[in-house]
Amino acid sequence: MESISEQIKTAAELLKKSRLTTVFTGAGISVESGIPPFRGEDGIWSKYDPMILDINYFQLHPEESWKAIKEIFYDFFGQARPNKAHEVIATFEKEGLIQATITQNIDNLHQEAGSRIVHEFHGNSRYLISIINSQKYHISKIDLNILPPRCPETGGLLKPDFIFFGEGIPQDAYMASIQAANSSDVFLIVGTTGEIMPASQIPIIARQNGASIIEVNVKESNYTHTITDVFLQGKATEIMSMLEDELIS
């Protein structure tokens, strides 16, 4: 059994040799920024009814849905800041060690940390979109003291620009993710259990196309014993800091 320092060296060698590396992140990377996961004992859905994010329910009961949405995503999540793991990923991109990040998260923390190429599989909470004409507005331009918020141009209902239950994955993000999975030498998984379809299939596609899989998670996931080559167990901030120390002098 390799020690964690030996595993870090193994992972670092894979990253050094890779011509194209993609990072794939989930809720676990943002937990250390104070954002709880949706599922699990202390998850968001233990406190709120998931129905608030069902697109049909939202359209029928916008005021009720928006009250909870504002509390979760803007009053609470809006205070979160990038942590060391986000920052290391941005540094790796700047240094040419990774070429893109695919994230299931909607918190915009990768961009705030400095990542430039981010494929947002589930959308982004920092923007609102009109359900009438798809016009987008940054959250800073909309007054959420008046619920539900309305489009300044059409007066139509605004919704957060992330995926609700009953909606499809954004086509651009989906196609970019598939392309990355098809062409990457290394896939670096950080903070995801691999339970949410169809996002969970992206690393599997990468593996099927010959990518080496490095996994960073606090506990074993659906990937650990199926596709993972190097399992780095621990908090994302700690493991990514160790990789940074190994790769960047």
C-alpha cells in the first residue's frame, strides 16, 4: 500500500507527462467554502423540498420557489469564496498543467479563483435568465427584494441560469465535456461521488478513451474501484496543496 506522499508523486508524474488534462469537480470541492452538498444527512434537501427546483412547479408557483431559492443560493451561497483547491486548479491552468475544468457546481467559484476555461455542466447561479426570451442578467443587476424577479425588458419571469429538475443539460457544456473526455490523457476528479447522471458518465467515457484517472475525495466513490488509477484520499484543499507543492516549485 503506497503512502499518500508516494501516491502524490505518482499522480504528479501522470500530470507532468499528460498532453491534455481535464479536471472534473463536484460538490465536495466547495464544501470547504461553506457550501453544503444537496444530498446526505446535512444536505440542502434535508431542509428544503426539492420540488422548488422542479421546472413545472417553479412556473406554477414562482413566488414560493423563489423564496427558497433566494435563501439557499443568494443569501447563503452568495457569501462563499473560493478555497485553496479552487485556487490550485486555477494555478494549474495558468501553468499549462490542465487545459479545462468541467464542473457540476453552479457556484461560480472556479471562475472567481481565476480559472478561465470552465464547462458548467449544470449552469451558473450568478446569472438569471428570462423564461420568455432567454435574455440573461447578472444577479447584481436584479433586485431580489422583489419576488419573483421579472425581466426588465419583457416583464417575464426570471429563473436562475442553472438546470432545474425536468430541464436538459446545456448543449455547449455537454458537447465540450464529451470532447474533453474523448481527448484527455488524464482526468483529475475532485470532490464528486459519481452519483448524478448524466454528469457521472463523463469520467467513464474518458477512461474508455484511454485516460488515466486521478481521484481526490474524502471517501471512496463510485469511481474508486471501477475506473480510478490513483486514489488520493483527503480533503480537496489539502490534497490539491500537496499536488501543487510537488508540481510547482
